[in-house]
Amino acid sequence: MGKHNGIWSKLLTSVRAGAQELGEAWADSQALRILDQEIRDCDIELRQSRESLAQLMARHTLAQRGLHEREDKIAEYEGYALKALESDEQGLALEVADKIAALEAAREQEQAHLGQLAASVAELRKSVAMAEGNIRRLKQQLDTVKATESMQRAQAAVAQRYAGPQNRLQTAVDSLARIKLKQAERGARIEAAAELARHENGDALERKLRDAGIMPDGAGAGAEAVLARLRQKLPG
């Protein structure tokens, strides 16, 4: 009973570990998906901010142009006032002076508005530049994480396929080695059979030549040659 409990406990531990790994993998994939969506949303917001910046810069340009026109108008009426004074037209000069005062008051308001627009343009330009930098770095990090994840998955697949003694590649190599060994053994048997056949054919031919008296008997020819050599060694 205790043995079965131990096996059951190990099985539950394995199941929990597998579930935890699956949960973490799912969480990681969800995190990458959410991060992708966040980057897309940030890109949309950044594009809208650029459009707002362009509109604000256009308003600043128009306000600056209006201010220049106002200053030109003030200079123009100052010329009129001087001419009225030169002509001793005091009443007309006073009317022109009132016009100039109104233009100057409007100019002060336009200058204040222009300053506000310039400050807003500078602030929004800074925010856009910061957002661009953050999104660029975030995209680079996400690309790096995705590339690393893809590489590690490929490495894991390769390791799972080719690691260990029972993998397909090792099995194929072993089979190839066995085939080469069998081929070598078969070749050796064929060569041995051919050698035996050559010897048998040669022996049969020599027997036929001896029987026909064409080839001397090997043993007799050897004995005669030995005796002839020995006779040469006898004195006188």
C-alpha cells in the first residue's frame, strides 16, 4: 500500500510540474501577445500625437505671421500719425494714435498667445521624441525576446530529436555500420571462394599435365636435383 502511495505521489508531482510549465508557457505567450498589442496602441497614439504636433506647429506659424502683419500695421499707422502731426492735424493724429494703441494691445495678446503656442510645441515635440525612443527600444527588446524564443525552441527540438542513445540519427549511424560490416564479411567470403576455386583449378591442371608426362612429378624432380647437387660436392 505504501509503495502505491509513493507512486501516486510522484505521479501527482509530475502532473503538477507539467501543469505549471504549461501555465508559464501560456502566460509567456499571452505576455508577448499583450505586449504586441500595447506597442500597436502606442504606435497609434504616437501617430495621433505627431498629427497634433503638426497642427500646433501650423497654428504657431499662422500666429507668428499674424504678429508680423500686426507689427507692420502698427508701423504703417505710426507713419500716418507722424504725417498728421507734421500737418498740424491734432485731432486726426489723436484718432490715429487711438488706432495704434488698439493695435499694440492686440499685438501684446498675440505675443502672449504665440509664446504659449511655442511652449506647447516644444513640450509636445519633447514628448513625441521621448515616446519614439521608448517605443523603438521596446520593439528592439521584443524582437530580441522573440528571436531568442524561436532559437531556443529550435535548439530544444533539435536536442530532443538527436540527443540520447535512441535518437534517429544514432540509429541510422548504427544501421549503416552494421550494413558496412556485413558487406565486408560478404566480400571476404567471395574472395575466399574465388581463391579456393583458383587453387582447385590449378591442382587439377597440374594432375592432368603429370598424367600426360608433360610436367615432371614434383617430388621426384626434387630428389634428383638434390642428388645432383650432392654429387658435385664429392671429391674427384
